[in-house]
Amino acid sequence: MSNAEKTGPRRRTIRTFVRRAGRMTSPQRKALVDLWPRYGLDFAEKSIDFASVFGNTADVCLEIGFGNGDTLVQQAQENPQQNYIGVEVHEPGVGHCLNAARKADITNLRLIVHDAIDVLQRQMAVDSLNRINLYFPDPWPKKRHHKRRIVQPSFLELCADRLRPGGALHIATDWANYAEHIGAALGASARFTVSERREHDGDQPLDRPRTKFERRGLRKGHRIWDWRFERIDQ
Ligand SMILES: C[S@@+](CC[C@H](N)C(=O)[O-])C[C@H]1O[C@@H](n2cnc3c(N)ncnc32)[C@H](O)[C@@H]1O
């Protein structure tokens, strides 16, 4: 049993997010009610049976912290042979994403509104995902908040356990200090190897569309770092 499984049941006190008040529009609120039966998966302490959820055995990619979901919906639209599960805690973003999914009329996407770390621990079976996307995670720039950053050794262990051998972890950030942190954390991990790294000005995204937070970073003059890490077969 891996460390991530061993430490699974312990209650965490440090969260990687604070629930933002954020105004919910009425179409977003309506989507959370009307479209949830079609696209929503409730949090439960039980592994999801992907084949029964999607009605097929295609690969499943998990996107953590999808924000407003435009990038997630675009990827699902462009890759109908791949299934996607998006996890986000910010409900207005989830409502926005539900409306975009309905508009695109896609069938290969499901959403979960819950802490992605719990979702990985409880709802994703070991060796089940072919890819995890973590695009522009909250940077928590103040030093005293670095412990809130989602990229930590225990998180990487958990991702490696839920990915199948050879599965990929894609990460992008526009914060130079978080890029250093990510490079160091993954460099120290025995579970991943770097298969591609790009540092660019928004012009070379690695196998993904541009995201809302990436555009915000570019407007501030930030550079962008993209990685594809591959799970090492053990
Ligand atoms: C900086 S935003 C990036 C959003 C989007 N990926 C983008 O690039 O536009 C980070 C998002 O991650 C979400 N988030 C942070 N920690 C999370 C967690 N543990 N589980 C689910 N969502 C989380 C936040 O609510 C926020 O919407």
C-alpha cells in the first residue's frame, strides 16, 4: 500500500483554497439545478465506476480546479475519444461550465463540486486515470501560505497512485516562484519523470487550450511554465 493510501483517512486541516463569495448569475444557478443530473457526479466515499458513468471504456482525464471550465469543455469537444472529469469548488464556475457543456452538447464530461484531494483519495480508483491536468493552480505567493499550495509530496504520491503506469500529470503556472517549487517537488519525486517542459510567453501551451487565468497572467507580463510529467512504472 502506498503512502497516499496509508495517510488517506487522516483529516486534513490545510486546504488549498478559500471559498470565494463570487456572485452567482441566475443562468449559473439554474444550470446547477437543471444540468446536474446530466453532468454532475456527487461526492461519495466510493470509487467511481467510469464505464457505468460514461457508458464506455475510454480513457479518463481528471482536471483539478477548472475555474470557469471553458478550457475543459473545449478539450472535451476536441477529444471525443477521451472522457473528462472536472473538479472545482467554486460554484459560479461550475454553473458556467455546465452551461458551456450543454451548449457544446458533449457527452464525455462529468463534474464534481468538492475538494479535489478528497476526490482523488475517495473516488478515483488506484491505477485508473490516464491523465491529470492541473492548470494554473492557486499560487499562494506569500511564504507563510506556501503550505497551501496543492503541489506537495503527498499530493504527488496520490496522483501517481491514481494514474495508471505511464499516465501523465500536466501542470502549468504563470508564477515564477511556484514554477521553481513545482520543478523542485517533481525533481525530488521518485514517482514521476519529466517528459516535456516549456517556458514561454503564452505561445507554446503544452497540449491544452489557453485558460482564463493564463490570460490574466499574460496581461500582467508573466511568463508561462508547462510540464508533462510521466508516472514511472514501478
Ligand atoms: C487560479 S484558478 C485557475 C482556474 C483555471 N484552471 C484556469 O487556469 O483558468 C485555481 C482554481 O482551483 C480551484 N481549486 C483550488 N484548490 C482546489 C481543490 N483542492 N479542489 C478543487 N478545486 C480547487 C479554485 O477554486 C480555483 O477556481
